[in-house]
Amino acid sequence: PAGLSKKKLIKLARKRFQKGEDDDKPMDGRVVVITGAAGGIGSELCQTLYSLGSTVIALDRNTNGLMDLKKSLQTTDDKRLLTFTTHHEDLASVSAVADQIKTSFPNIDVLVNNA
């Protein structure tokens, strides 16, 4: 996005997570959950935050869009990019995914509610 460039995000992440000025992966080891991750702003955020070293948990109802996201990142690292199909109007679906996330990641560093 024009208002918040990758350069600005790197600077903010370095400050927030107390990283050095030369650290190009300031979110390494951080866990980010993004809803509405399969397209538009959500997809861009996923790609940017992944490139900064974070583990990205991408949630969306669009299964094909989530597959496209994985392809765009050209990753097979299932430990740093996890995708879950959720239907936010179905509370059981959301609850089940939340339980899976909590089991694997006791701490979430960033939540982007983009859905």
C-alpha cells in the first residue's frame, strides 16, 4: 500500500521488536494471524509480513485464493505459512480453527482482522 510501504513496515517492526537497524527480517519468530487473507489487502499483508520473517496464519473462506497465496509466496514451508479455510458466519468453523491455532501457537504477536 502506498501509505505504508515495506520500508516503513520494516522500520516499525525493528522498533517494536527491538531489532537492529540492519536486520532485514525483523519479524523473525513472530506469529501473525490475518483474516481475509486470500485477496487484496489481506494477500498483500501476508506477502509483506512473510517476507519480514514472520510466521503467517492466513484465514479466508476462499480456498482457491489461499492456494494462490501459497503459490505467490513460492513456499513449501508449512511451518511459516499456514492457511485455513474459515467461514466467519459459522462460529463452529471459527472456533475449530482458533483451537488449532492456540494448540500450535500459544502466543500471537499480531492480529489483522481484515475479513
